[in-house]
Amino acid sequence: MNRIGTGDVIEIENEWIGMSDGCRLAARIWMPVTAETQPVPAILEYIPYRKRDFMRARDEPIHRYFAQKGYVSVRVDLRGTGDSDGVLHDEYTPQEHADALEVLRWIAAQPWCSGQVGMMGISWGGFNAMQVAALNPPELKAIITLCSTDDRYADDAHYMGGCLLNENMQWGSILMLYNALPPDPDVVGERWRDMWQQRLKALNPFPAVWMRHQWRDDFWKQGSVCEDYGAIKCPVYAIGGWADGYSNAIPRMMQHLAGPKKALIGPWAHNFPHDALPGPSIGFLQEAVRWWDHWLKDEPTGIMDEPPVRIWLQESVAPQPHYAEWPGRWIVEPAWPSPNVEPHRLILNPGHLCETADTPTVLSFSSPQTTGVRSGEWCAFGADGEMPRDQRPDDGGSLTFDTDPLEARLEVVGAPVLEIDVQVDKPVAMLAVRLNDVAPDGSVLRVSYGLLNLTHRNGHERPDAIVPGQWMRVRVQLNDLAHAFPPGHRMRISLSTSYWPIAWPAPHAVIMGVRTGTGALTLPVRRRDGDEPEIAPFGPPEAAPSSTHKKLRRMPMRRTIEIDLTSGEMVYTLRGDGGEFDGASLARIEEIDLDLGYSQTKRYRILENDPLSAQTEMVQSARLRRKDWSVRVECRTHMTATRDTFQFTGEVDAFLSGEPFANRTWTLAIPRALV
């Protein structure tokens, strides 16, 4: 245990937390210097992302801040990750949750802890904060969950509307690489080599693991708190951003959780709100301390006297690949669903959205497989090029319906829903629906979208093959949004039969028929009869200082699209680093005498007329190095598909001092199950 005093805070570089089966989990701890004689509440973050090195620069400003404000902040590596013992087999397992319960008991029993514990986390840490809260441990008094979801199947990085997301491949490949890295010899000692071999031997090809569960089965129900919202008793603060992939869960939780709850949705991508883009960033850590002071110290902060729902209402802007700030204003709601939001129904007529129906007509179309290339990333992190670009090229491969130019401002807050009659000529097909904002100059901003695998039209647990030529009534719920359409702009619904590279294509190119005059878009329109209630502004972003990180090499993010005009193949390529350390692809952490680096290349290929030409590949490299120790892990994954199977290949090579240490390879064929 290495104890370092920094002013009013004691930092413990590594503390072992013993599990009942003999496994030890590695923790890093920050505490007020007075905590050992005057116990204080504790805050736990419990994730697999290596507290010692890759996440050090992110962790320190947050956890030190909480310690400065009178809390012990505990950052734990999950079993099998970072410096902890064991192996990690998957996300959100019963073992992960059982370990969390033991960690909470250990924290509450320490002499520096008052017995009051909170959990906080973003993404994985936000997921397991909710999942652990659903187990109702007595030590856990409140949570803050950021950029997470209550539904692991329908609203995570794997499937959307029953469609396979390419994010499944990307995220699974990243987790493979992370899971193949060794612990730090400076922490675990000579056993680090055996621990590394154990991890590499047990390494799972995560994209393939998740592709073996293409329907909503018990695998996905495990850890999905939407299965029983009533299990969560402790107070929940749910936070996210409109540019993130996980904002939909927040309205659902505000509707269904029975206990104390608050919601905050800003313009942000997948990051903490004091650091996130698009701005404006806010004093999130001060807001978190107000929450903890109320629930863990029983101090009056007024946080629960404020409206429970606070949302950034976004103004219309020109489509761009990156936004330093998204203009808008904060609005508040007394509950969710909000009494200020009412449905507004628009009928789909040929090329037109309006309140009255024309004579029913059948329109047929088939999108090029390249439709969707302007979609941006499924989940943005704040890097350049992630946001949806001008949608006109994608609209060219879509069936579109426009309103007349709006005579007055229209504020849409919530989840739009499209109900429509369709038919297709193949047994498997997908429908992508986009809600767009069309400016007077013709530029098109995507403000929301939704996907539906049409075999999942009656639910995700037991999909039904399509009867070609048979009419189906389908419902597509788009992502939640808060957007103001200005006067003079038009709203557009764009329908496509492909959405690459967000989603894997159906096995056949399809011709879809749409019956107009019967389908309708229902918009959640916000109207108020008076002025907005007064609400105190957030403070400016604050954080504690971080360790000294020196950039040794930079690798700027590059995104390119190449189109072969002879073959019709489109290749989308991303090259860059992992985004840590201000874009440095190689950096040095002076405090622990360690150089570390990460790089990746991601590539998507498809022919515009052949869904079976789809390919995705990812090449990654991670490095850890100090004077007497050097390791490197390389991970290569690749996926194609036939009409009947997904074809996955993966390879992981581990190197010690430049020499081969271990190799793992996988070649797998996974049956397609109406996907």
C-alpha cells in the first residue's frame, strides 16, 4: 500500500480487497486526511478500465475532487482487469455483481467510512451502479448513473430494433484488447506473468459471444434493470447527453422508477458533463457533491427541491462533423412523461407530411447499401467527425416525406413514433427511419433516428419471418430528442432499407412498399402556457488536478470515404488513437515511470448493390513500457456474412520485450437468426 499525502488528501495507489473465494481486487483510494479519525461517506466506481494507467488521467480529477469535498473515493478494477486477480468472462455477470456486494461491505466496514456508500459511474460503471442497486445492498444509499441503459438488448451497443449494430464489433474488439493486457508488475509482483497468461488463455472473442444471442433471451435479461424497475429502492440520479448512444434510458427510468430520482440530459457526447463536447459543459462535480451531501451526509442542499427533470433543448444548427458547443437552453419538467408535452400526429402522404390523409397510395423503393454513410457514429465521444453530416446524400437513397415550411417554432421533446403499413419481397428486412430538420438553404440535419428489423415487429423474444408481399403494420420508436424546429424550416421523415455502417444489412437487398395515407408520425410537442420556471444555473466546470502526463507522440484522428466508381464499392476508414491524453497516441505518466499508447484502424466496406459484400475490420495496438519492462498487445478482428451465417475471425498477439509471448486466434461461423 503506497500512501501519498497531497495537501488535505491521502492517496493510496493500491489497496487489496479480498473476496470470499480468495480472489483479490485492486483498488485505488483517495481520502480526506481526517477520515481515519473522523469517518466519512464513501463513493465507489467499479469498472474494468485499468485504474493504474490508461484511465489514470480521467480518474484523478474526479476522485481527488470528491476527497477534497469530504468523501473517500474508491476506484476498483473488476475481477480479471487492471491489477485485479482472476479473469473477466463477459459484461455484467453475476460474478461481477457478487463481487460488488463484497466490495460495498468491505468499504462500509473500514474505519475511515461512516457506513454510507454511493456508487457512481459512466458507461460500464453506470450500468453496474444500477444493476447493483437492483440487488438492494444495505450499504448502498444512492447512485449516479451516467451514459448507461436499463435495457441491455434493445438499447445498448449490440442490437437496435433487432438490427445488429456494427458497434457490437467495435466495442467487443476494444474489450478483447483491454482484457488481453497484463497487470502491472510494480503492483502485483512476480506473479504478473502467470496472471497475464491466465487472462490470455481465458480471453473471449466478445463480438462473437454477443452475436450468439441475436434475440432478447435470458442472456440479455441478466443485468437489464427494466425487467424489474421496482427492485431499485435507493435514490437514482440519471445523467446523459443527446450526442451519446444512451440517452433513451433516462426518460424510461424517470417514468418507471418508484423511488427518489432526478434526470439531467445535456448536449453532450459519451463523457462526464464537466469535460464533454458538444458544450456547454457544466460544473458536474459540484452537482454530484450536492447529491452526495443530501443522500450520504443528510445535509440540506436543496437538490431534491428542484424540478426532477432538466434537459438541454437544442436549437437548429447547420450539420457539422463536430460541435464545440450546441446552442440551446435549459428547460425543466415537473415529471416524466411531462404534462407540458402532447402528441401531434402527421400523416404520411406521397412526399408530404401533413395533418390530413390523401387517398392511400403504394410507393415502392430500395435503398443502396451505402445509404447511411453520413450517419456519424452510433455513440459519439466528442472527437471530430463523429456527428451526422448533411443528410442530403443519404436522403437520395431514401423515401422522404416533408412538411410545408413551418409557420411557427415547434419544440419536440421526447420520442417520436412512426406507425406505417409496409410490405417487402424478402423474408428478412430492416427499416431505418430518420427525423430530419431541413433548412431553407436545403441542408439537412438529422435530429433523431430509429431502426427496426421487420422480423421483430411483434417483439424481440420470438421474431417472425416476413411473408413476402404481405402487408404489415409496424411501429418504430425513434431516439428521444429535445429539438426546436425554427419557422421556415421543414420536418422530414426519411425511410431507407439499409443504414450502413451503423447497422449490418439484411441478407438480401429488398424492395419495400409503403402505403401512404394510413401511416402516421406522432411527435411529442412541448407547449407551455406561461414563462419557464426560474432555475439556478449550473456552476462552471471544476476538477482536481491530475498527474503529470507528457505527450510523446500524436496521431490525429482521420476519417475517409473512398468510392470505387467502377465496382461501386465504398470504403469508410477511421485511423487514430484512443482519445486519452488529449489525443496523444503515446504518452508518459511520470509518477509511475510508465509510457503507454494506443492506436486503432477501423474499416467498413460494402458494394452499393450487394448486402453480402459487407465487411468490417478493426486493427488495434496497445503498449505499456518502462525501463525494465515492455509489453505490447495487438488485436485484429474481421467480420463478413453469408445469407446464413456471420463469419468472424480474430487474432490477438502479445509481446514481451519485443518477443512473442502468446497468440490466440478464432475462426467462427455463427448462424444468422432472422438478422
